[in-house]
Amino acid sequence: MRGIHIFLNGTRGLPIVEQLHAAGHGIESVIQPDNAAVAGLEEVCASRQIALRRVGSVHAQEFLADIRANRPVLFVVAGFSTIFRRPLFSLPRLGTINLHAGRLPQYRGGSPLNWQMINGEASAGLSVIRVDDGIDTGPVLAEGTIPLGPRDTIADVHDRAHRMFPALVMQAIDALERDAMAGRPQDESKACYWHQRADGDGRVRLSKMTAVEVDRMVRALTRPYPGAYALLGQSKVRLYRASVSDFMMRGVPGRVCWIQKRGPFVVCADRAIHLEDYAVEGDGSGRLRHGDILQ
């Protein structure tokens, strides 16, 4: 297929460019926001003689007229945060496809990988859909799953998603080349939207959350995200790695304990969790003390 334009704003789109080019598909341009910087993208595009464009708004009339003149066949959206409206997504002959890192229709909306981990799913779903007038409502052209292990972090899961998406995009393109109207309609009775997560959503509630729930949130929000957190007075304690204590320990939720120089352990709603990597913001020692109370 020729006449492909790829919209990206992060590392997810880079393997897509490489895979489609290696498979012989004609990529006319790669488009990213003018304030974005994707490491290695300029080199990849230059070495493959693909035009790299930076735009302020993909809905600007000048951009729409320019890309319409290229007679696009397919748009591929890979991590581009702008919601595509009909004047844009309907331009290509075969439409626009979007890479969504969530099982559909159960995980529409924002931060789907984080939510699937926080919710304790056994696997994370990945979907390639045809863009329509709704938000993540279009027919599903290809889908896959990533097992979520008990110690996986969000960085691990993102890495697996980046490696799986190129094959799913190839499946979607094959389906469209066979049938321009291909795709599995979504079951609206199972649809659920999840909001885009912000840093303020990462506070752990130690009196209400079990140790397993805290552990899942820590792994789902760890680096490269800011990290889950609890409060020590007015300071945030960032939680980057934790594990459920290997022995039963209970008490007042939020209480910090050191036992025979091991720790810190923090009591949750059911038992304690062991903090293995954390940071106390604004504290020069960076260390939790026996008897501290996290809120």
C-alpha cells in the first residue's frame, strides 16, 4: 500500500514507521506536533527518505488542504493526543486507524495500560481500530493481549506494547486491503470509559487499599511516570517499587515500621507492604523513620 501518513507523538510510533517501511508500504510522511521531540525519529525518516512534518494543529485549514492534495490512502495514528474530527479522519481513501492500548470496548478513554494494571487484569488488551466520530468507538481491525505478570511495571508493559503493535497494524492494513469496510463492531452494552490519569490520581489510600492493591498502583505508575505517592505531613513520599511483605504484619494503616533493620514496612488495610524504592520529597535524608505515619 502507498499513500500512508503516520501521526505520532512518542516512542510508540517509531516501530510502526520501521515495520511498514520494511514491509514495502509507501509512507508519504510522518507528522508530529511542533512541540514534540521523539528520539531517533529524524534519523529514521532521513535514512528511509520519508518526509517528517511538524504541525501546530492538524485541524488547520492550511494543513487539511495540503494533505488532501496528496490524495492520502490511509492515516495511522500512533500515540497522537489530538482527537481527530471528521474533516481530517475521513480524508484518506481507506480512512484512519488508531492504535489504542486497551481492550475494547471495556477500556475506552485515557491511560488504558495504567488502568488495566491498577484493576488487576490478568492481561492487557491492545486494539487497532478504525476512527469514527466517537471516542474509541470504531470497528476493531486487529487486537492482541499482553500477559500482566505479578512483578511487571508500566515500563515493561509499554515496551511489550510497542513491540506488538507493528504486527497488529500490519494485520489491520491487510484487512483493509481485502475489505475497506472490515472490522469487528464494538458491543456497546460492554462499553466503559476511563479518564486520563493525572498525578493527583496517584495517591495511595493506605486505610482503604490492600497491600496487593497498593503494589499494583505502584507498579502501574512508576517510572517513567511520576510515581504513586502517600503523604508524610505536607511532603509527598514517591513510591517506585514495593512488594507485599513476606510475613504477616498488621496494625494502624499508614504506620511505618523497621524490623531488625529491615524496612521500611508500611501497614495497609489488610497487611504491610515493603517499600523497596521510594523518595521523600523535600527531605534531605530521603529516609522514612520507624513510627512515621503516611496518609
